[in-house]
Amino acid sequence: MATDATEPKQVTYARVNELVLNMLKPPKGGWYCLFAMCFCAFLWGFGSFVKQLLMGMHVAGINQPISWGVYITNFVFWVGIAHSGTLISAVLYLFRARFRMPIYRLAEAMTVFAVLTAGLFPLIHVGRPWFAYWLLPYPNERALWPNFRSPLLWDVFAVSTYLTVSTTFFIVGLIPDIAVARDKAKSFFRKTLYSITSLGWTGNHKQWKHYMSAYLFFAGLATPLVVSVHSVVSWDFAMGNVPGWHATIFPPYFVAGAIFSGVAMVLTLIIPLRKVFGLEELVTPFHFEGMVKLILLTSGIVTYAYSTEFYIAWFSNNQFEKYQFWFRPFGEFKAAFWGMFFCNCLAPQTLWFKRLRSNITYLFIMSIIINIGMWLERFNIIFTSLSREFIPAMWGSYNFSWVEAGITVGAFGWFGMYMLLFIKFFPSVAICEIKELLPPPMRNKEAAH
Amino acid sequence: MIGAEKMSGSNVVVGVYTYLDDVLNAVEKIKEAELDYRVFSPVARHEIEEVTFPEKSNVRRFTLTGGILGCTFGFGLAILCSLDWPMRVSSKPIVSIPAFFPVGYECTILFAALATMLGILHFCRLPDLLRKVGYDPRFSEDKFGLVVGSTHEQLDEIQQFLKESGADEVDVREAL
């Protein structure tokens, strides 16, 4: 399994088409099994949600003082997952990082579907989702407007902008590749689907010129979103005067954590996909090496952020902060803290060893460990701080409910269903961008560059 | 069918090329003869861009306009809503620009991105589901295409030229 991390060997333009379009062939038993599993998980989640709608919020474990529970943990987790997609597709595009090419389409799809999943949780959490439109500034008879100084409203703007922009960026990137699928499609259904969704793209010189120019602008516009959206999500916490939350380190700490978990999720998705569809020629250890470097960097940043939080709690001499940061490693939720510390700080350090990071199976396991760690990080931030605020009379505890567990598992099913459908209907590896990496066919070979 | 672009002449001559340098040399000559042409390629290549369209794309104007509109909209919305329903918290001003910055910032990006999308559709003449003048499905795989608009009298000369310039295949079609 272990191989050298070199650049991918050269393939021809036609071979790239063949390899990627091969993924769009009619699904086999394994795909149906996975889809059925995701659908069952989704049904469990949907059933749990209906139960909560019918019986009220008491069926969820949230209480006073822990009024933000698993749902908000899941919201932050899924928004975080979404982030690395934009990082890989936009930021690394601007930096011309060659390792992004075969993975960025999947990362973008992951972004769009993860934001769709994240968007469900505030609606589920508010209890009466049919009033969700109250969040938006719309004219009404009492001239009531939302509070534009609230981070919760910033979040509405940030997440909805992020969903719209990342979806647009994703669709724009897909157009030339869908045209490739259109030209090779045989069935009437696929031919029609791809003809409509490719918008009649032909790849003439004017189209490419405007397209590449616009793509660069999209990358430039999406890049500040990578930083801004999770910063705004972090302000949901940091703007509140709660011990453990009210810290200026939160925005960079959240952004780094988001990239950390998102890159791990890309690995979780691309490793099995590469194996199942035989993409070893396109996704090589060179690409994994690039992702591992990102993981090591962001793991270092989150570890530094955790340490800074403890140091500042001690250095500030604020008794509430000091107690909070004693409670995290030694209090009721200590398992979450130490789990987080192991998964996010210690385990990724093994990737410094070349033998381990070039082992694809080990990388896959590590990606799952990191995602568990990042979920625990959000759990740790929300639960420990809310259960130990200022007044001991207001301290509280928390019991999970099956409804919350069902909705959490259901969200993975919902996300998985979208990913599986996308993989089977649209090119999940960027055909045209991989071709850009290859030397063009030249009669005069010396002119190729 | 939004704004599909016509080619001049009653016919088009389609040359299918395997090699990029062949098509680039042919384009240079076609440009000198001031004929209407399109180059199709399976991938964006800067060599083609330098020969065919060295000017800057006007998509940037759409992006800038969208960004300015979005910024005005975001800050305007927050300011007007706050003035219409003043919520006095501590002694903070009703129009709190730093607090409105996230909304203004997000709207700037949102509007700029949507305007860029409109820019692509406008300048790439999309959607154009039916009029693919001179297009061949091989142009999305591994072949380059040079399509030249031609009058009836020029047909033979252009066909001859494309063959000599290294085209694997030359074909004549109606210009639509």
C-alpha cells in the first residue's frame, strides 16, 4: 500500500475522460447497499425530527442551562467540514497548488452538501422551523426588523451567502466537465440531463477566456468566505460573555479547526472512491502528501489554540475562566476533552513519519479519528461552558436523548445520499483541470511546456 | 438560446487537429486573412488565449458592479432597518458601522459572485442548447478544432489551407 509521493504519471487527454466517465456507469450492488444504509439513517433522523415536532423540545436532551446541545454541535461541525472544500477549490487555486486538481471537485461537492446539512440544525434547534423566516429582514405590519448587531443574524447572512457562493462556484466549475459527459453519453436520459446542465458549452476560445477569467474572480471571492464564515460562526460564541467562549482567539482557532476537519473528511471520501473506481492514476500519493501537510499544519494551530486558552485562563487570573479550564479536563465531560486532545493533537503527529503517512489505510483511519476529535471539540466548547457559567445555582448537566442521536446519524445519511447521487450522475473528478496539468499534444515536442 | 453568436459567411469549414501547435499556426494565418473563426479545445490553454484573445475579459466589470451594489445593499439594509426599529443597547449608537460590517461584507461577496455568474452567461453566450456551429464531440475529448466562416467562393481555398496546416480531417457545414 505504501508508495512514493511523486507527481502523477502522465496520462493522455482521452484517458482522463475515460477514467472519470467510467465512474458514471450504472451503479453496482455496493453503491445500492451504501445508498440504502444512508437512506435508512436519513429515515431514522427524519422520524426523530417528526417526533420532536409532534411532542416538543423536551424529547431532546437540551435544558437550562445547556440550551445549545448536540444540534448546535452538529451545526458547527458540518459548517467546519464545508470549509476545506472552499479552501481546496479556491485558496489552493490562487496558490496554484498542484495537488488540489483531482480532489477539488469532490471537496466542493462536500462543501455544498455539508452546508446544506449544517443549515438544517439551526432550524431543528429552534423547535418551530416553520417560523424560520423570522430570521430574515422582511417588511411586516409592525415594522419589526432583526437586530443587525447580533452575531446570530450575522450567521444567517454568512451561512446563506456561503451556501449560495459555494454552490455557484461548484456549478460553474462543473459546466465544461458536464459537456464532456454530454458528448459521451449514450442513454436518452443522461444525454438530455447533461445537455441541459452543460448549458450548451462548446469550449470555444471566447468561452474559455471569459470562463477562466470569471473562475479566477470566483476563487478570489470565495477565499475571504473561507475566513469570514467560520469567524462569524465563532462569534456566535465569542461575542457572548460566557466563561470559555469570550475569547479573541476564537476566529482563527475555528477557521484552522474547520480546515483540519474538512481535509480529513476529504480523505475519508476520496480514499474509498479511489479504490472502488480505480483512480490510482489520477489520485496519487503526491496528492495525499499535500493533504497530510495541511492536516499537520492545522493540527499544530488547533493544539496551539487549546494551549493558549489554558494559558490565558491562568494568566488572566479570572476565577470563572480558571474554573472553566479546570472543569474541562477534570470535570463531568472530561472524556470529551481527553478524546479531543488525543484525536486532534496527539494522533495526527504520527503523520510526521513518512512510513505512516504514505500508508493509505492508515490515512483513512486517521481521517476518521480527526473527525471524531473535531466533533468532540465542538461538544467540549458548548457543553462545558454552558454547564458551568457564573452562578453555581445555574450549573447543570446533560443527558443525551435518542431523538438527538437519531437526528445526528440522520444528518450523515442525508449528506451521504447527496454525495452518492452526485458521484453517480456528475463527474466527481475535474476533467478539464486535470488536462491543464498535462503537456498538450505538440507536433514539435520541444515547444511543449 | 440566449444570444447565440452567428459566424459570418454561408458555410463553415471545420478542421479537426491533434496537435496544438498546428492549430495555433493555422489561426495566425486565418487572422492575417481577416476571416471569422472559432478555436475549440478540450482544455483552457494559455497558448490559444495569447493568439486568439489577448485582451482582458469584461467579466471583471460585472464582478465590480455586483460588489459595489452588494456593499451598498448590505450596509443600507442594516442601517435603514436599525433606524426604522431603533434598539438602544447600553449607549451604543443606533447606526453601529463595525457591527454592520459582517452583513455588508457578506452581501458584497454574494452580489459580486452572482454578478460574475451573470457575466459568464452573458459573455460565453450561455445557455445555447442548439446552435453549436461547427462543433464536434471530439473537441471535448482530445482534439482541437478550428472553425472558419466562409462564403461559397472561399470554400475550396480554406479547405485546402486547413488540410495543409495539419488538420486530420476537414469538413464543410452550414453556418446556420
